Amino acid sequence: MLGKFFYDLAKLVFAAMVLGGVVPLFTDSLKMEYGLLLGCGSFATTMFASIGYNIIKR
């Protein structure tokens, strides 16, 4: 059950980063902060998914 929680958390972080990354494309305000946000979101998604995977495999 805890593993599924981390997978769901990874999905939520990924969805938030996709929505946050799409907005600058429509507003023509590409900045360094959006790239940093995308990088942190990708890292967090990967970490949550790997934690969930490791918990489920045990």
C-alpha cells in the first residue's frame, strides 16, 4: 500500500511539472526558472517512482 502511495505521488508530481512546463510555451516567457522547475520535477518523479518500486518489490 505504501508503494502505491509513492507511485501516485510520482504521478502527481509529473502532472504538476507538465502543466507548469506548458504554461510558458503559451505566454512566451521562457526563463531559466522553468527549466530548473522541470529538472527538479523530473528528479522528484524519478525518486518517488523508484522508492515505490523498491517498496513493492520487497
